[in-house]
Amino acid sequence: MDSLLIVIFTYLILVKCYIVCQEDSSYFSPAIVETQYLTFDMTQYGPNGGVFSSPNFPNHYPQDTILFYQFIASSDYRVLIEIDHFQVRGVTPQCTHDYLDVFINVTEFNLVYNVVNDQLLHRYCGRNKPPLLISYTNLLLLGFFTEDTQTEKGFNGTFRFISEQPYKNHLAREPCDYIFNSSMSKRGEFLSSTYPGTYLPWQSCNYSFVGLPGERIHIRFRDLVLFKRPNQQHCPVDLIKLYDNTLNPLELQRFLSNFYQTNSFNYQTLPQQTDQHHITDLCGKYTMPLDVYSTSNHLLLYFITTHYGELTDGEQAQFNDRSISLRRKGFYGEYEFFTTLTKLDFISRNRSNQYLLGTECDQTIKSFGQGHGEIQSPNWPNLYKPQTSCTTYLLGLDDRFVLENVEIEFDHFDIDCHLASFVIYNASRIYDYHSRTHSSSVLRSEAFITAQKSSSFSNYYQQELDFKDNLSFCGHFKPEGRFVSRSALLKLSLIPNDRLSEKILPLLNQGGKFQVKYKFVKSYHQVFADEYDRTNSSICNLHYYQSRTNAGKFEPPRSSENDYFSNSNCTFNFYLLNEYSRLLIWYDYFNIADNNYNQCSLDNLTYSYRSYISSTYYSYPYIYCGYRNFPPPYLTSRLTEQYRIHFRSNDDTEAGLGFHGRYEFFNESSIFFSSVCRSPFDSIIHINETEQPSGNLSSNGYPENVICEWSYATTSGFQFNLELTMLDLEGSKTKDPPQGCQSSVLRIYSEGKIEELCGQEKDIYILTNSNWFTLQFISLNRQTQEPLQGFSLSWTIVQVKNTLNNNQCLLSNDYFDCKKFSNNRNETLFCIHRSLICDGNIHCQPLSKDDEYPNNCLEHFSSRSRFISWLIKHQNYIFIFIVIILSIVMLCISIILIFLCIRTRRRRRQEQEQQQEQECLSDETKTKSTKVSLHNNDDNDDYDNNDRDLSHLSILEDAVTTV
């Protein structure tokens, strides 16, 4: 049995050593990994190429692999690679395990040379499959590296060889300086240097279009995909800069000078000067086709790429098409030099009227407080040319004091329905009842025009604004009535029916014409929604549905003379889509006249809401008014179905400028929900009052644009005592006058109680009325750069004493009375769990410090508590130590037993030999012993007794020796 235990124990030790040695490669001397090469030459495979894969594909690739794939095309060809399946162990972007390195700008197959010259395009691992790859030269290199640990399936793909001629047309200077000259070709194509493959980082490419005098240049992008992070207004990584009427603009020189000095694009450090030649910057992905026009015979396209940026998981989630969003595809387009494009002399060049650079004949007309005039079709009073597309944007005033609507009326209208349509956006028609609409004037359906617009016309300016095309006309009689914008913006567009077609009917070689009168009309600020009482402008009931729009703004009705209207009664109703949605409300500006900041008895703003589980409306306990007393950002609670904002003003002459509010409906994928804290969509945390009687929460600094929400609940009958140990946020609600909480707020919910906090506070204590509480932290764009710290809060589960329990602690053996000797009966007394006594934190505040008094801290309890706590904290290490000690003891016992066993066998062998010798001696003396006289019997008896005594001593000695 002992031998069996020894064998088992030895086997376990050997297995453990083997596992440790497998995990720690330092036990073995490092093996030399042989570098392998695979070559795919166009002379061998031909232009159509073939397939390639990782070793053993589709089975797992081997460990400790360094494998280079060398693709070689002829001198006038390039290599095109497309990966079909990709599964390599690692996590982007670090790729610390296995990875595939891609080099597309290779001049020789020398890894050290390529790395030193920074020609690595990108490193891929995980499931981040490389996009389409096209080499910049006739060589392409892939490097596959694996570790000596577990592996995965690997990758496979196809390769082929394509002509480099399209990339060399009009190339004036390497690497990518192109000149397109009208004297050489009137039309053609242009593309980025590795389109449709991934373009190279750190490039500056020049595309110059030079026409003859009197020519205009039209370029049309057929495809354009550049890297851009979501929700960014500018283009900080990769971009196209477009310039009109120049090939060497000053703005581009300043831009490049700043870039080369800082080695990065910093829009904040660029001079604030604007260049009259700069059309626009392009990045990201656009709806195609995308048209750009010059005003003269010169146009410059400058393409700049920087580092190979990566999107975070949160940014990637905002894209619907993962494969497109990550691709740095570049661009492909067509160009043409025209002498027949629309002349721009019909656009008045003054302070109000401005031609939009980059468009065929678009213009803006701004009010500046006094605006009226006429808009004519191109080539007026003659007919415009077919296929002409012009848009006019009328921009009225829209500020804190006044809103202007745009009103238009047709003087002349003659547009053949076979040619084009005249579309009005963001407007409503007002009929004059004494007039009758002529039957020959055609009003086209909205669905038809929307389809025509999306398929036939698009430019960069229209993609920045959201206009609704709701009225469209064609025919030989002018549309009757007046058309009024629904906001300060009105858009008028002349859109050809088939702009892409080159077939024009023989009799339609001339277009139509039109003339429109416009004027800007002062109005009051209002938000159009489902219901509005136009007979009484001071009463409004506005509705906003998540099913229709996710974000927008809301404002009170405002007169053009005295800010918002007196005696107003306006309600803004917000409807959430379902019980899993949330609504965020915040304010850019807030000024409601009232000197009493606490009562707000004159003009004020209040909230109310109802949930999916009740039809009752509940009032939010706070009321807002006054100058700069900003309402804090507000996020609706769980299960909210409808949320209402009520604005009231009295009948006096004093009024403020009102407020500018914003709203946004949220779901779980919002960028406001950070991974550093719990989101409002996380489940409620249930706490066991005995296992975890206290805890802490904090903001971990003062993050920006973050919404966090923690919801805790415990057993019914217990409550939470909250201690706000630190509050360091922007704003203040305690100063006189208060500043409010414009950008951030800490909101604490419990049954029948809501606390709204900001500014600088400490030692705030809140006892909940029930067994739950919700902590909500909202931090939007900061207004100052003060070094603020956020908040820190601790909570303790308590038993509240009342008359129902005779003002005693239930389970008194487990709970400690925080106010045993208090004479103040107005204070709410509670009890805490005894495990919290003398733990270094005062849990009885604000009642007392009894739980940390020395006389309540029993020495043995404290020692035992600390010892038990220490044992729990280090239980894993204690268990390992005990196992080691037991193993050593068992090994020692086994060795001792083996030693004793061997010694016992040796002793027995010696005793047997001695016995044999004694038997021989007894035979020799046997005859002598018979001669002994009988009178010595007594002496023999004594001798036998002595022998027995010696035998007993010998046995005792053997036993002692054995022990």
C-alpha cells in the first residue's frame, strides 16, 4: 500500500513538471525557426494567376512559422490579391500572437529594407480580413508569422496580374503627380494610385486639370471611399482638397506647411484665413455620382493620406457595412472639358448672392435682415440649355431674436415636362382664394421626384443639409399661390429628368425658363410639429416621435420684437418608441425671466412623464427659471413612454430670450455609453445585505460625453444610506444666483425622492425611502477647462428603526445600533451590519461615529475579523501552501517507511544467520550437557530464568530500534 502511494505521488509530480515546462518556454533552449519562401511569378502562372493559402489550409496552420509569399509581375503589370477566408490567432491592432504583414510598395524582396523604409501597409490578424490589395509596383510581399502556441485555420485567397497602364496615364512625375490637359484629351478617367485596392499611407498626390481659355471643367466621381471616423466634421486622416481657378493655391501651401512642421493635421493651428479658390474637402463615403465643376479652365485635386488609422469597436458598430467602412479604397472618376456649360453671369455677385464653388450653377441668397429680389433661370430671358442643373438656397435669419421665413411667388414659368422639373424643398403652399390653379400646370408626386433626385443628381453641398423635397412642378403655366418655407431655409432646384443620358430629342435642343420673386418675412420662432394653434401663437402643443426622427431641437414661440411671447402656454411632447428606449434632453441656451430662483412663480419650465405600466403623469420635482440657471441634462428613466416639457410665461412685459433645447432618442448602441461604467440599459444589481453590506461608486475622474447609470436593489425591508464623499463637477446650484448644471449632473433616484447635484460639495448624506436607488451621471461637452475630479459615493445597507419594530434593531445579534444613546427623536435611526464595525469607514454617519468608537471595537472581535478577512483574501495562497506542506510530509513519511523496511529485512537476515551458528554450537555441546550432575538443577533453573530475562530485553531493544 505504501509503495502504491509513492508511485502515484511521483507520477503526479512528473505530470505537474511537464505542464509547467510546457507553459514556460524558458525550460527549453530556443529552437531556430527556418524562414520559408513561396514565389508566384507571372511567367509561370500567367495573367490570370491562381490561388494561395496558409500551410495546411483548411486545417490549422503549423506553429513557429515564418513564411514569405513573393508575387512577381512583369514590369508593366501589377499584382492584385483578394483574400477569401481569414482566421489568424490574435487581436487587432496589436496582433501579439500570429499575424500577416502586407507590403504593396516593394522594390525588392528584402524584409529589412522594407521595414526600414516604412513600406509596411498594415498588419492583420483575428477576423480582420485584409481588403482588396493592388501593388504599387510589379512586386507584392506577404509575411506570415506564427508562435509556438495554439493555431487557427489560417487564410486562402486568389491572385492575378493586371496592367499598370491606367495608373500611368497622364502621369507627369513619380510617384503620383498627374496633369490632364485639354489639348491632349477632352475627356477621360482618373483614379487613385492603387484603386480599387487599399491606398498607401503618407502620400501627397496632385491631379491638375488644365483647359483652354473659355473652357470649364467637370469631374464626376463614380466611386470615393476614404478613411474617416464617424461623427467627425472635418477630415483629419485622409482627404481630397479641391480648388477652383488655380493650380497652386495659398491655402494649400499653408495647409501643407503646417502638416510638415507638426507631422499631423491640426485644424486648430491653421490660420483663420479663407481661400476664395478652395471648393471643399472630401473624405468618408458619398452617394454617387458626385459632381464638381470649375468656373474657369483650371481645377486642382490634391489627395493626401496620413497614417493607417483604425476604428474602435464602438465606431465600427455605427457602420452598417463593415467591409466598406474599413476599406481605404481611394477614388475613381471621369473628367471632361466643356465650352458649353452654363454661363454664371446670371448670378449677382454681391454680399447677399454668392456662387457655390464646385457646382454647375448653384447659388446662395442670404437675408441680412432685409431681403427681396428675383431669381431667374440660367441664360435669362433666353431659354436655358438642356441638361442644366441649378439650385438656389435662400437663407433667412435664425438667431435668438428673430426667425425669418422665405416666401416665393412665380412670375414666369415654362419648363417642358420631358426635360426637367422644378422642385421646392421645405415649403408649404398658401393659396389665394380668388385665384385658380391652371390645369396645365403639373404637380408631380413626391415619390417620383425623390427617385429622380437620388438617381440623377448629387453634389457635396446637398449632402451636408437635410432638405425634404415635397413640391415639384413642370409645364407651361406658372404654379399659383405663394410658397412659404417651414424654417429659415428654402431650397429651389432645377433637375433634369435624365441627366446621365446623352440622347436628347431633336426638337428639344433648347430648355425652358422661369422667374421667381422672393422675400424674407420676419416671424416668431416656432418648431413645426403635428399640432399648432395658428389662431393663437402663444399656445402650442408640439409632438416629437422617435419613430420619425432620432434627434432635433425645440424652442418656445418667439416674437420678432420682445423675445418670447408673454402669457405663453407651450408643451413639448416626446414619445419613445418602446420600453427599451431613452430620451436625452439638454440646453444650449437658457434665459427665462424671473428673479425668484426657488419659486419661479412667473415664467418657468417644468417636466412631467408617464410610464408604460401606468397612465398617470408624474411631475418632476424641480422647476427652472432665471438667467443662466441652466436645467441639467436629463435622461428619462426606465419604462418611460411619454415625456413632456411645459413652458409658461405670465402676462407682464418682462421676458427673456427663452431657451434653445435639444433632444436625442437613444438605444443601447449610443456613443455616450462608455465601457468604463454601467450604461442605462444594464440590468439592476441585486445586493445581499449580509454578504455585501456596503460598497463604493465613482466616476473615475471627470470624463466628457459620457452617460453612466447604476441601479442597486436589496432585500425588502432594508434601505440604503448614501454618503457623497466628493462632488466636483461644473456648475453650481447653491451659489447666489445659481449657475445651474448646463453640462453635467449627478442625479440620485429613490422611492419618492430625486436629488439633482452639481458643482463642488462634500459630505452629503441621503437615506433612501425603499430598498433601491439609481445613480445617474451625465457629462456632456465641458464649458471650462478646470481640473475637476467628478464624484465619489459610498453606500451602506441599513435597517431603519420605527414604531413597527419598537425602535429596535431586528436580528440584533447581527446588527449594530448606530444611535443607541440619542435623545433627538426627530432623527431617523438605523442599524448597520456588525461586520462593518471598526472596518476603517464610518457607516453610522450622519447620526454618529459609534461604529468606529474604540469602546465598541472588541479586541478579539477585531482581531478575529481581521484574521478571517485575511484568510478569505488569501485563501487561494493558503490552499496552495497547505498542499505543498502535505506533499512534503507524505514524501518524508514514505522515505522513512522505505528506510525502516530495508533495515528490518537486514536485521532479520542477521538474526537467522546467528540462529544457525547457535544450532551448530548446541550440537557440539550436547554430549557435554548430559554429563552434568542432577544436583545442579536449581542452578539451571536460575540460568533459565536469566535467559528469559535477557530474551525479553532483546525483544524490547529490537522494538525501540524499530521505532
